[in-house]
Amino acid sequence: MNPIRRPFRYRNDNVVFYLIGLNILVYMAEILLRNLPIIRNFSMIPLLVLARGWIWQFVTYMFVHDPNSITHLLFNMLALFIFGRHVERRIGSLEFLLYYLLTGVMAGVFSFAAYILTGNYLIVLMGASGAIFAVQLAFAAFFPDSIIYIWGIIPLKAPVMVLGFTALEVFSLVTGFNGNVAHATHLAGFGFGWLYFIVRFGINPWRAMRR
């Protein structure tokens, strides 16, 4: 067997709940420490990565959320809860954790490169959305017949929802709509999730979603 595709021993440890708990704890720490230390040290800030070598920010930025908007945290954790549990049960906790962290880190690295190339050294990148987009892609690929109710009203098949959100991100990135959102990071998470499926699972997500 190709070593890249050798599966981990299956186990279900409910990693999703640990990830949600960690995000909530970090958010509470942001509030208690008056935001600045957590945001400065653990968000992804290109200037600090370059000047001080704070490469851990490529990982930690995923667990930091905007302290001035609890909806930033709530929407990400709700999506992780809804989609992540099913994906984790499908592929096992170790595989899910690798998938989540790797796609999130790579989305951060991609964003870092984009910010450096465009001169945005002082931008502050935070949030789990890049990894969340990868999780939503995995859900749509593994469960293409699932129905998701947008706002609890509009029924959409999972692939339609995921591809629709991705198309909206592309539109927002090109037009500059909602410019305070890291659309490129979201798309990078989706893209690296797609690549993970091809390299690690030997699955073409497009074919899986059309199944």
C-alpha cells in the first residue's frame, strides 16, 4: 500500500468537542486578558512571523477569534459541531485531527505568502474558518445526499451548499465585498482540503459530490 494512503487505526475520541472547547477557552482568555496579549502572540501577523520568527502563529491563529464579535466564534464552532462530528466518525479521530490542522495551517501559510506579496505586513489573521471550509468540503464529499437547512428554512444538498458558499467567497474576494473577512484563507482551506482528498484518500471530491 502507498504509505501516504496508509490509514490510521480507527478510533473515535470526539476530537471535535476538544477543538470546540479549546476555541472557547482561548476566547475567554482573550476577554479576561483584555485581548491584546492573545491577539498579538497567537493570531497570524506577517510582520511578527518575519521579524521575530513566530512561526507557531500558523497553527495558533486557528484558535483565536475576534473578541469584539462573539458571532465569529459561534458560527465557526456551530459549523465544526454540525459537520465535524460526522466527518470524524467517518474517518476516525486521528485522521480528522490531521486533516483539520493541516488544512488550517496550510491556509495560514498561503495567506501569509499572499499578505507578504501584497505588502499587508500588519494584517491580523484569526479564526478557524479556513479549516472549517475544509471540514465542510469533507462532509459534502462523504455525505453528498445529506440535506442542510440554511437558516433552518432553505433545504440544500450538502454539495450545493458547500460549492455555493465557495462561489460566494470567490465573488467576495474578486469584488472586495465584505473586505474585513479573510476570503482568501477560506478558499485556501477549501483548496487544501480538496488536495488532501486526492493525495491522502485517492478520492476526487468532485466525483464524490456528484455520486
